[in-house]
Amino acid sequence: MELAHEHITTEVSRYRGRIWQWDVCNEFFTDSNPSQVDPNNWWIVNAGPEIIPNAYRWAHEAGPKALLF
């Protein structure tokens, strides 16, 4: 999970104030039903579903004024 934390923090911090919105974790959901977590997603399999709220928390900490989707 440290890899995801580092990546999200780096990206959002780099563009803080220049990008006003982020699509935080669309990769974790299925294409056919965007409300359903993809059980085959590498992050879900290896980090568990708690990666989703953590990704939002990390993005908010790195760019607190950005809208997160």
C-alpha cells in the first residue's frame, strides 16, 4: 500500500493548485458497473478494499482544495 500512497501523494502534490479535480480510484471499479469493485483489480487483490478510502484520504491530504471523484 506504500507504493500507492507515494504515487498519489507525489502526483497530487506536484499539481496542487493547478489541477482542481482528481479521478482518484476509477481503476478499482468494473467498467460494466461503476458501482461495483473489481475483485480482480491488482490493488484490490493485494491491498484490499481499504485502498479506496485510503486513496481518497491521501489525495485530500496532498491537495485539500481539489475536488475528488
